[in-house]
Amino acid sequence: MTSGGCQCGAVRYRAERIDKPSVCHCRMCQKAFGNFFAPLATTHGLEWTRGAPKWFDSSNKVRRGFCGDCGTPLTYDYGSNIEIAIATLDDPSALPPLVHVNVADKIDYVDHLHQLPVRENAATAAAFIASIETYQHPDHDTDSWPNEKSK
């Protein structure tokens, strides 16, 4: 079983199996994720273990699930096996994308992101990062949530 959920912990899921990891470049995925692309994978035996997503019909063929509390994009549902957002998995590194899809809408500069310079954390940025106390749900199932700080 593979598990995951939204950033606030209001929606959690488990799947018997997840496969076919891809990166979708279609314009609807770009807007739904607020990003250059959407990393998705196909679920088998998906069950919601805490809460459930809210749904938005993004077209006549597709609905998208998201957390109604924190807004995390969770799913792409086209009427077959629901696809899950890879980064919502508790261990997203375990499912690297294998293919790009819908590249006709790909934003040109995506191919060059790896060439951008890296800005190292300056002392002030490092101090700020070190001072952050996260209220996000941890990357594992919990008996209860939210904790007091995330309310």
C-alpha cells in the first residue's frame, strides 16, 4: 500500500498500487497545479482514509480533486483509474516520472530550468529557513489531525 495526502492533513489516501508516472504539460494541468506541469500517476485500489477531496469539473471529460481546506491539488479523474499528484505521496521520490505527455502545450522554457543558476542561501535566508516551524501534515499516516498548531 502507498499513502499520501494534502499539506494540511484533512485529506489522506491509500492505494494498493500506483503506476504509469508521467508529467502532463496540458494547459488545464498547468492551471490546476499553478505550475509549469503536473506530475501524475495512475492509482489502483484508491481509498480515502481521512476526509475526501472536493471536486472541480475542469472539462466535460475530467474532474479534479483538491483539498477544500488547504487547496492542495490531489487528483485527475477522467472516468477510469484516478490519477494522483505524485508530490502528494508520502514518498514522492519512490515514483519518478517516466514520460512527458501533452507536450503541445509545454511552456518552452521548461526545457532549460536545469540551466538556471542556483542561489545559495545567504546567512539571512538560512536563518529565516531555520526559524520556520511547519504546520504541514507529516509524510505518514497519523491517528488524528490536525494538531493544535495547524488549526
